[in-house]
Amino acid sequence: MTLSGAAQNTDANSVEAEAGALTDGFHLVIDALKLNDINTIYGVPGIPITDFGRMAQAEGMRVISFRHEQHAGNAAAIAGYLTQKPGICLTVSAPGFLNGLTALANATTNCFPMILISGSSEREIVDLQQGDYEEMDQLAIAKPLCKAAFRVLHAEDIGIAVARAIRAAVSGRPGGVYLDLPAKLFGQTMDAVAGAKSLVKVIDPAPRQLPAPESVARALDVLKGAKRPLIILGKGAAYAQCDDDIRALVEQSGIPYLPMSMAKGLLPDDHPQSAGAARSLVLKESDVVMLIGARLNWLLSHGKGKSWGAPGTKQFIQIDIEPREMDSNVEIAAPLVGDIGSCVAALLDGLGGAWQAPPAEWTGAISEKKEVNLARMAPKLQNNNVPMDFHGALGALRTIVKQRPDAILVNEGANTLDFARSIIDMYQPRKRLDVGTWGIMGIGMGAAVAAAVETGKPVLAVEGDSAFGFSGMEVETICRYKLPVCIVVFNNNGIYRGTDTNPTGGPDVATTVFVKDARYDMMMQAFGGVGVHVTSPDELTRAVNEAMDSGKPTLVNAVIDENAGTESGRIGNLNPQSVVSKT
Ligand code: ADP
Ligand code: TZD
Ligand code: MG
């Protein structure tokens, strides 16, 4: 990764200073970030960080101002995921900080490196609770929600604090870090030469962590004993950026693999070894499962229960940098603790010539199942119904993504998410950004902005109408920075469906229903972007292709049959049921 650079840390000599000149807290923070190759800030201005943002821009940093801190924070998290450098989110004190905190907690949950930098009010007043402007003990509140939290009181400590924040965010299991900068710190001055010397360029911020040889041997033993092996690739594997080795391991071992949603495209979804279209079969029938950067959380039914077949019939190998992840839900027969790059390289080394590909019975059964499922799906994806159903609309987008494999897909919603995840194939690593571990709504526009800013590639955001609403105001941000983002709102008049009614027959509409036939496209037009209203898959195809060719900020309001969705998409089983009443 770029942060580590050459090992030329010593005295921060890349920041030059004139003898006798002064520097201050503002400039030391900026210089500390730049020294560590961090050149982009996502935030919202206000007291006490308005001037900091201005100065950062004046010093050549890219400062992207949002309309709400949560979306700036989500952008920072996605920037971290895409680049392996911590994304920076900058907020004002108390309320701005709290708005950013959701994103910080979400980043930590997803193992994305980011740093939330918030201005804060004066320590003396906060600690005596004397009612300062936006008073809050932010450090204490942030601590349980992130990997590490630091406060800086003296300008000469800024260099080391930024270095610690960077290292905490990206080393080991990546996550969110909070950096508390009280207003007074920014104005503190110090000798510029001493200031430059106080900065730290982090050497090797995310050191390789090699797996123990005996752990590698154990993992290979378990793998070799398998009759029905399966590899599960998670977003940790995508984050690790060792794409070629992962592909080599899958292909040389001949083992079928299942990508978790953000690992789609790490190998192309049309790869012959992909078991994506035979998910239930492989989860149930496999006898050895190797997890690479994927946790056995709710997304994998905790490795237990019906979806995994009879208890005790499966052995797990798990590759993860976090030792405490092992045995979190079920026994891990072969824990392989280390960074994915090193672990996969060690396994590749150990496969050697004696490796036997999995039995044809197993791979054949998977291929058969895939064919049946894909053949069943194909005609649905080609329907040209008006109003559109999810299959017809997503069939159109699936073709567009196939033709534009380097575009980044952002995806959130319930039905809009669940159907898109299985219907839209991905072809390149780290091209799919979605609701992640929490299944959180509201990541959409932050993720879209960061994807465009960090990669310069076109972005296609496929959004449920509810999901879009959580960050919808950021269409102004997208227009303001003229980002190549095409948003498609799957407008089914509400959450899951637009058809619910108020059980009392009273004047309020049902809790899941929105204004009928809303024109989200006009929101984009309000800020000078392109807004298009479409009702058929053909119109949708035309509008999205046009947007992606032009690179102009575009919002396509795609009318979806309000009857088409199901409750909670595909996770309705997680809803608690009342035994008393059923409405
Ligand atoms: P998914 O949701 O795709 O299943 P998770 O977020 O549950 O993925 O799991 C990602 C896992 O990857 C985490 O347990 C994290 O510790 C691990 N991880 C992240 N980066 C690395 C890395 N470079 N090396 C090893 N493990 C990693
Ligand atoms: N709030 C947050 C922050 N995250 C959530 N996941 C939810 C609320 C609950 N929720 C879901 O899990 S999906 C969803 C909500 C509100 C919206 C689904 O409606 P949609 O998608 O319009 O986005 P479909 O296509 O109509 O199903
Ligand atoms: Mg909806």
C-alpha cells in the first residue's frame, strides 16, 4: 500500500519549514495527513473546523463537503475500503460528531479503515459541564463504538496522534478511529521547524502477519481430506487486494467458491467454479468450508442451522487476521491467523503437485444445480413488463454492468438489494458496494461519492426508494462536484411494497407506504443534473446507458410494480412474530 512508502520516516524531512517561522495546529494536522499520503477529506464545515477545511483545500487537499455528516462518514469508510488508506471524515462538535459516529461505528463493524476527526469544545468547560457551545464529552462517547479513540491537547503531539490514528485504523483488523481535536488546539502555534520535525510518516502501517507454518499444514490437511470442499470469499478478501493469488488458489485447487456480496467480482461471477447460483446446495452439502475474510455471522446463519446441513458434518478452515474471530459461532477445525495475502500465498505454496482436484461428483452436482437455476431465471430477466417487476428492471441493469465491468455498483434497499445481489453479475474486484454487515440503509450516496472520487470510474447506484431517501439530499453534492454517478431509484411507492393499508381505515397511510408516484428524477433536476422517468426495461436501459456515456449526474426514477416486492426482501424470517395479533 502507498502509505508505507519507502522506509524514510526519520525526521519528516519532506515537510519543509523556514527557520524562525511559526506553524499552528491547523497546518500541523494538514501536514501530518499529507505526509502520510492522505489527500482527501470528506466532511461538513462549521465551528470549530471551518477554517481547517478552507486551509486544507488551500494546501491542495481535496475537501468534499457533504450535506450531512453521516454520508461524509460513509464516504470516508468506503474510501478506506477501496484504497487501504484510512478515509477521513471531518465534523463539527456534538451534533456533527454524533452524525458522523453512525458511520464510524458502521465502518468498524465492516472492518473498513477510517478516521473521524471532530472538532470539540474546550476541555475545561466540557469537564465541568458548564454549557459550552455544542458541549459534549465526545471522546468518551466514541470509545466503545470504534477501534481506538485519541484526543490531542498540544500542537506538538499532532504528528504522533495522526500516526497512531492511521496505524490503529489499518493494522490488524481494520476499523474506525476517532480523533478529538479541541478548538483551542487549532490555534496553538509552535516553531515551524520543530513542528515539521514532530510529524511522523508511518512506516509499514499494516505489516504483513504471517501465519504459523503448523497452522498452514493443519489447514492443508483438513482441505486434503475433503470430498465436498467449498471456499467462501468475504469482503475481507476483497479488501486485502491480493486478487491474483486468491484466483490462483481457487483455480489451482479446483474448489468451488461462493462470494459474499461485496466479494462478488473478486473472481468474475461467470467463472466456472462460482457456486453463486447453487448457494443453498453448497452450504448444505459441503464437508469442508474454507472462509477467506468472511465471518460466520447472521449473513451465513452463524455457520449453524438448517442451511448448513446436519450438525457436526462440516469442518471449517478460517483465514482471518483477527484471532478472536475463530470459534465465534462454531468450532474452527483449522484456524489460519494472518493477513490474507500471506495466508493464501502459504496455502498456494503448500498445494504443490500432489494436490487432487475435488471429486467430479461434487463439482458436477454443483454445475447441474447452477444450470437449472440459471435457466429458470433467464426468461424472468428478459421480461419487458410495464410496470416493471424487479427481474425485468434488474435484467436490464445486469446487461449494462456486463458491458461496463469497470463501473462501480452501489446497492441498497430490501428487495432492490436482495434481487440485485443475485441477478447482477460482477466481473472485477471491489466493484460492488452495499449495505454490509449491518444491512444499513443510507450508505448509498456516501458510497457513490467516494467511489467516484477515489477511482474516477463511473458509478451506478441501484437504490430502493426508501433506501435512497436516507441520503437523497446528497444528490446536490453529486451535482456540485459533477461526479459521474447514475442513480436508479426503484420506485415501488414504499418500503418492501407500496400496497399496505392502515388497518384502522384512518386517514394516515400505512407505515411502510410513501407518496404514490413520486418523481425522484425531479430532485436531480433541481440541482442541474439529469432526471429521467422510466416505466419499462427498454427505457431504463436507454436512460442508464446515456447517463454512463455522458458521465453527467443522473437520477432515473424507475417505476416498479408496487405489488412486486416481499416483506423485508429475502430476510423476512428475521422479523419477530406477535402471537397476539396479526394485521
Ligand atoms: P463478509 O460480510 O463479506 O462475509 P466480513 O466483514 O464478515 O465479510 O468479514 C471480513 C473479515 O475479514 C473480518 O473478520 C476481518 O477481520 C477480515 N480481514 C479484513 N482484512 C483482512 C486482511 N487483510 N487479512 C486477513 N483478514 C482480514
Ligand atoms: N434504518 C436503517 C438505518 N437501516 C435499516 N436497515 C432499516 C432502517 C430498516 N430497513 C431495511 O432493513 S430495508 C428498508 C428499511 C427501512 C427499506 C426497504 O425499502 P426500499 O426497498 O424501498 O429501500 P424495496 O425494494 O422497496 O424492498
Ligand atoms: Mg421500495
